[in-house]
Amino acid sequence: MLEGILIGLQTAFSLQNLLMVIGGCLIGTFIGMLPGLGPMSIIAIMIPVAISLGDPSAALILLAGVYYGAIFGGSTSSILLNAPGVAGTVATSFDGYPMARDGKAGKALTIAAIASFCGGSIGAILLMIFAPMLSSVALLFHSAEYFALMVVGLSAIAAFAGTGQVAKAIMMTLLGLIMATVGEGALFNMPRFTMGLMDLQSGFAFITLAMAMFALPEALYLVMDPSRSKTGQSGDIKDLRITKDEAKSIAPVVGRQSLQGFFIGVLPGAGATIASFLGYAVERNIAPEKEKQEFGKGSVKGLAAPETANNAACTGSFVPLLTLGIPGSGTTAILLGALIALNVTPGPRLMVDDPQIFWAVIISMYIGNLILLILNLPLIPYIAKILAVPRNFLIPFILFFTLMGAYIGQNNATELLLLVGFGICATILRFADYPLAPLLIGFILGGMLEDNFSRSMQLYDGISFIWERPMTLGLLVIACLLVILPSYRARRARARAAGVADGD
Amino acid sequence: MALDRWIGLILLGIFAAYGYAAWFTMDGSLAPFMQRNPIWPSTFPKVLSVMGIIVGLIIVLGLEKSDKPREENPSVIVYRQLKEFKLGQAGLLLGLMVAYALLLRPAGFIIATVGFLVMGSVILGERRWITMIVVAGIATGVVWYLVQVVLGIFLRPLPAFMGV
């Protein structure tokens, strides 16, 4: 492990990669601050740039920097404007915005930055410990287990979609999977479902789909609903310092939430949003009665908890990505797509075959967190000026970057028409409350899922691998339970509630 | 019927068509030696189509119920608000994107992009012409330089008839 860390340090501290992480953090903060643009859109827009770098470590470092920056930027707009750019920072605005209204915006930003830094750094240490352990177990897996594991991942994402949403999330996953079957597969060498169109021969482009699923609907919403893009002056940000007492009171919160957030982040489908809400709720419940009253009115603990938890969860979400090659969230799915485009297959072999990528990413997480703290924090009063850019200028630019991203990726104008078409479909799907992240995750995992499934079928001459390999069977049972349990429990709770209403 | 169930119906149709292709039309052209394989190109699609149809039916028939009204979730847009939305602007911008896609090659990057950025702002109600043109011009130049020179991806700057 020590050797790995040294390789990582060497790679991460090269001038190019340092610039990447600094640039990524700044760009991420900049764009992440714009209300309505979440990390997924920003990473989708940055992918063509990252891919054209050609170096997988640099690309992943850049994108990870953008990811962290975007989350930090999202917290900034939550605190200053009460306009969270992403669901993961909604809990931040509960206490952050009241603090800013009391004229303590600078202090709130500092607490957010320190909490994020601690959450991210502790998360990175935990990642260093758990990722190698998990990947050494994962090396024992065969294609049958991989197939089952991916099914578990996809079901978990659907299961965490929330009550009443499981069927929709599964539907979206399946839609992503069937989109992945379009074009020529690696195993069969024959075009499938292309409807005779040459443009579909190589399948749908992942970047186009990522842009269409995330960046374009966000931009269209900003157009359709002007109240969503609250831009305007955010007032003066001064006095960034916090007192010793405040530091003392948030220290235990940060410690607890780093751990809790990390482990929630590891679960596929849970991620930063659940971690931040849960972190907030847990801290409020265990706080002494007097401090409990403060929550929601500008409590430092209430601000530190979700901020720590969401950053730790972001780091945690890298565990399944790097060790199993299975993304647990939309963002890590996009990162996975970028890695595949760069000819790197994340998974247990990554640590063996490309240790420099694996460790450089982890080391650059520390650097990224450090940069957010020492570089972005003092710059925040200036970066916040971007909130004053009028939307009449902003929106055409966002649309233009979406178009450019799809065009650069494929160098093909037909791709732009596909982008618009998919973008319209995605916007309608969002109207109807269908989650879009499962679609993209399904699309990205589709190829691998089918390959592993086919390989197991060939090895066992049929589907007998399901019951002949106990681990595969076990994983598939878990997948079924994950999908069925939430609906079952909701049904039972409803039945019980109905019974009570009847005077039972 | 609520919008999400209508969409469920459309998705059900997509899965049915996909399933039809997988079950009935795809295997016809399969080479005889491949037919002895335990796995055919249509195997995985067949599984997916069956699952898709089952889940589609669950959505369309409304078998899974949500226990909290969606209006409670602030990040969700309730489509009944649709009337208050500026659909016209969004439609025009989408049209503009299509025009950009069609014009990018023939008109060249610079004209197409400056036109797109200026028209985009105009659609959104901006009328400060000089500012718009200057901002769009600078941005176009910077992006062209970054893509062409830094990233090394060819973007034809000028219209096709000018030969570049």
C-alpha cells in the first residue's frame, strides 16, 4: 500500500496534474454556484475536455476536482441565495441561509469549507483503507458474480429511489439497458436494433446521452421557470473567521458525519443527498435540547453536519467505482463512461494494472480538498460575482457548451440533432417524475452486464451458473429483495394505517 | 390518467416493439453455427423486453403507490404548473439548437456560433445589441482557439464556400 501511495504522490504532484486539480476545482466551483446546474451537468460538459487530454490519470483528476468544486459551489449558492444547485446541498441551506441573512455569510462559508474539507479528507483516508480490501475480494469474482453484482447495483439504485418510485427507476434502468444494446456489440459482431441506420451502427454516444439527460433539461428548466434561476447580488461577504468555541462544537459533528457519510456514499444509489439529509437529522436528534432549538435558525452544527456528510459520501461513492467498476450514482457513472472512453476499465484489476491511476485519484482528492480550503475560500467573494451574470447571457452559453460537448466528442453534426431529441425526451421524463440517473447508469453498465452474462452462459452452457455458483445466487437474491422490500413495507404500512383509521 | 402513467404507456409500447424485434425478427438472420451457442444476440434483449413489459404494466396500472404527494418535494416540478412556464422560449431555443446543428458545417463555426449566442439572448429578451455581439464574438474566438489549437480538434471556422 505504501508503494502505491508513493506512486500516487508522484503522479498527483506532477505539474500537469496539479494544474488539473486546481483548474478542476475552480471551474467546478464557478459553474456549480450557478443555481440549477449540478455536478452531473458540469462533469458532462467537462468530459470532452478530459477525454481529449488523453491521459487517464489527468482526466480523472480533473473530473474529480470538478466534482468537488461543484459541490462546494453548490453549497455556496445554498448559503448565499437559498438556491441549492443540487439536491445534495439542500440540507446546507437549512442553516446556512439563516446565517447569511444574519450577516454571517462569511462565517457560514468558512464552516462549510472546513466541514467539506474534513469530510472529504477523512473520506479519502477511509477510501485508502477500504478500497484495496474490497478489490482484493473482488479479484475472486468470476463473470457470473460480476453479472450478479451489477444486477445488485442496479437494483439498489432503483430501491433507493424512494417509495412510489421504484417501478419508475427500474423502468429507466431497463430503458438505459436497451439503449446500450443498440449498435454492434463486442461479442456478436452483428448490428442490432439499428433500424438500418448507419449512424446507429456504433450505438448511441455516451457523451451525447449524458448531456441530454442532465445538462440540457437543467438549462431548459432555467428557461421555462425564471424563478429557478435566482441570480442577483448576494451582498458583502466579510469576516471569514470562526471562533474557537464554534470550532470545538463542530468537531464531534464533523467526526461522526465523516464516517456516516462515507459509508452511506459507498452504498449504490444512496449518495450525497441521502447522506446530507440523514446527517442533518441525526445531529439534530442527538443535540442537547437547547441546541436543538437552534437548528434551522442558523446553527453551526446544522450547517457542518450536511456539509461534512455530503463530501464524505462523494468520496465514498468512489469505492464501488474504483474497486468493482460499478457506479453507484449518476456522477460516478459519468466518470466511468469517461474512463472507458480512455481505455481504462475500473474494477479490481485497476489496482494491479494501473496503480498510478488508482492512487493518483485518491491523492488528488486530498489535494482537491486542500485547494478548496486555501484557494477557493479566500476567492469566494470574487467568485460569487458570477451570481450576478444575467440569465439572458448565461443560458445561451450553457446550451452552447452542451452542443459543443456533444460535437467535440463525436465530430458529427447528426449527434447534435440526437442531443436535442434526447434532451426533449429527458425533459418530458423529468416532468413526469422519472429519475434520469438510473437510465444513464443502465446505459453505461449495459454493455458490461451483457458481456458478463453471455460469458457465464457460454461457460456453463445455459443459465445453470445461477444455481451452481452460490455467491451468484446469493447476490441475485439480494437484488430481488432490494427491489421487493420497499414496496412490501410501504404496502404493509399503508395497510396498517388504513386499519387504524377504521378504528381497529 | 396522470402524465407519468401516459409516459409509462409509451415506454410500454417501446418495450413491446423492442421485444417483437428480439423475439420474432432478429433470429432469422442468425448463422447456423451460431444457433448452437447457448447465447444468441437476441437472448439478453429478450430478457430485457419481458422485464420492461412487466414493469411498464405495473406503472400503467398504477400498482405501486406513492405515500407522499409529489407537491411536497420542492425540487420536483409539478406539470400542472406547465401553463406558467415559458414554453415558447424553450421551444424557440430548441429550434435554434437544431438550426445550429444544421448550419455548423455549411456556415462555419464562427458565423454559426456568434449567431447562436446572439439569437439565444434575443429569444430570452435581451436587447443590448452591442454587448451581445461583443460577448458572443469574444467567447466564440476563445472557444475556437481552445478546441482547434489546444485540443487539436478540427473546427471549420469559415463558411464552406470560402474554402477553409
